[in-house]
Amino acid sequence: QVQLVESGGGLVQPGGSLRLSCAASGSIFSIYVMGWYRQAPGKERELVARISSGGSTNYADSVKGRFTISRDNTKSTVYLQMNRLKPEDTAVYYCHVAMTTGLGSWGQGTQVTVSS
């Protein structure tokens, strides 16, 4: 079992930046993919970005060129650097890890609000 603790959300003006962090603990040896999802009010949860243990990344089209995902395997932590934020990026952002066992874990979520 893996526990996830997210941090870094908040209120930012359009065009601003935020960095989200997600630290994993527990059975971290089994983590394969680490990623970020988001859910805006009235919408389904969607993938934002994910990164494999080997460093391969995937991004949603809406964030390509603005967001960067990275991970520090020594700290079992995944980061999401968000630049040039837009009001439509407003959502609760969730960290997710997929494990080699086929199981996954979710973080508690962190609110990101982009507003002037």
C-alpha cells in the first residue's frame, strides 16, 4: 500500500506559476507510474500528466508546453510545474501512482485556483 501527500496548491493570477509536489510512502518499491489528474466542478476527472519509472512522460493536450512533470525517485516524489496558468486550469489536482501489482493509490487532492 502507498500513501500520498500532496502540497503546493493555491490561488494564482492568470499567467502565473505553481509547483505541486506529491510525496509517496509505504510500498514505494512497487511504484511504476506517477501522475497528476484534475477535476473541475461539474466535470470528470482527467489526466494532466504522468511519468514512468524510466522517465517517459505523457501530457494532456491542454497543458502541453505549459506544464512539466518530473520525479525524484530518491525521494519518491513527483512534481508538476505549472506555468502560464489559465482560469480553465482551476480544479482539484490529485496525485496518482500505479504499482507493478496492478493496484493504484490516490492522494487527497489539492485545490488550484487561477483567478484575477
